[in-house]
Amino acid sequence: MNNPSTTESPDSCGLNATNAAERLPAPQSAWANHTPVFLVGMMGAGKTTIGKSLAKALNREFLDLDHELEARCGVRIPTIFEIEGEVGFRKRECQVLDDCTLRPGLVMATGGGAVLALENRSALRTRGVVVYLRASVEELYRRTSRDRNRPLLATADPRATLRSLLELREPLYREVADIVMDTGSTSVAQLVAQLVERLKQIDKAIDQQAQRHPENSSENMRADFTASHPPENKPCTP
């Protein structure tokens, strides 16, 4: 397997971006119409752990975007990187995000690089409340150092890779965030309690006219990936 470059892919997924901001309704409570909550941040920032607890506290469905992408393609993320490279992975990530951000009442943890694409940032900003979970490089390294399901960290110096990725992505996380929360030594229970209170204070205009694209459905994505990469041609990964 070739290690993916830490150089990020272009700021586009090849999807048609729309200027959703032009058709947004008046601001409303974050809880009106079951407004989705999207968690962004670096790998290891705690998006999945905090997202699950937040969904439970709010009595909502939780979805991990990376797991959803794996389910739709039928293989693990390292295999997608191995077959299609980072550009191919990001394109499929865009498709899943575009589809899932239209689901009401969702608490969704995004992948660390989901904010790289303009289309993704637009969808996140206009379709829900975005929470940036922030952590230091040392904390991120401690949490991810033993995880082999992180293709971008398959480098000689993962700590330096994390530092470079954070420097690149930090402005994008801030660009989309309605709320920024540090996930250092505070317990998950305390963080979730604080987050619930902050979410109650958010009034935001949400795009309720965005439409699903049939090609981004779970069934069509699975069929496309299978047709493009028959099982006999898929590399084996541990």
C-alpha cells in the first residue's frame, strides 16, 4: 500500500456547489424542526465519543460519517485509499456528507478532512449547527498513535503529520463552526452537559430546500463502488 501524501486534495469534490445562503429562512432555534448537529475536528478530537453521548442526551440518532462511508462502499477506509487514493476517497466522502446532512434530528461526527471541500463546508454551514471539537497536537497524537485505521498517519513521523494537518485545517474548522469546544482533560459527561447548554443558545438560519441527489444514496454508491472495483480486484487489508 502506498502511503497517502499529507498534501491535501483540491478544495472541491467535483460536485455542483450551490449558493444556499441566498435561500436561507430567518434564523430559528437550533432545536426547531430537529436541526442537525455536526461535529468537526481533527482525528482523535473525540467526535465519535462525544457525538454518541450528545445524541443520547438529546435522544437523537448518532451517525459517524466515516463508518457510513465504509458501509456504503463495503470496505474499510484504508482500502479505499489504497484503491482510489485520497482524491477518490474525498469524492466519495463528499457524496456521503451531502446525503447525510439532509437527515433531520441527526448528531453526526464528520471525518477530520471533511472540511477540505468547499461543497462540504457549504453543506455543513447551511444545513445544521456545527461544533468544532478542538484538541492539541500532543493530545491528538496520544489518542491516535495506536490506531491503524488512519491512512494519513501512516508516515515516519505521525506527530509532525498531525501538526501539519492541524495547521492547514484549523482555519476551515473555524470557518464552519458555530461553537468551539476544547476536548482536553474535561470529562465527556461535563463536555456534553456544557455543549447541550450552548446549543440551546444558538439561533441559526437553516437551508430547508436542499434536495437529495439520487447518485449519493446508499444503494447507488454501493453499486458504483462494486462495479468500479470487483471483489477480485480489491486489495486485502488486515
